[in-house]
Amino acid sequence: MSVNAGKISADVQWTVFPLGEHIESLWLRFKDVDGDVSILIPVSEDDQFYHINNLLKTSTNYIFNLLAFTGDFGISQGYSSQTAAVKTLEGGGF
């Protein structure tokens, strides 16, 4: 997993998960390291890319997780994750 962060946006890329099982759902989660709220976005395994537009704060550290679930979301049948940490660029605007 890799994240290329701008001032308030980011491009997230990932590779196929080697779980050996069918992935039921794939979710991208990101969180301000100093905050209490995570944002969870459903993504397609086929895309392997997601653009987060205008949802980030400048000069802020974020943790990004890609979560792959092998069962229905919310049912603990197994999951795997990839993680990346980045800091957004300084300044206002895009």
C-alpha cells in the first residue's frame, strides 16, 4: 500500500491481498493520528486505487488502512490489512 498526499487530498494505491480466500469486502480507512474519528470507505478490489479529494487537513499526520474481509462486514470471519502513514503538505488550497 502506498499513499501520495497533497495538501488536502491523497492518492492511495494497493496490491492484491494474498489471503488465499475470496475477499467479500474491501474498505479504505483513514484517520488523523491525533483525532478520534475514522472515515471508512468501501472500495473495489479490482481498482487497486482510490483518490481522496478535499477530505484531509493540511500539515496533518494520517494513518491509512486497507481492510479486506473474507466474511460479511461486521461478522468476524477473518480479515487482513495493509497500513501506511503520511503527513499532508503545508499550506491552504489544493
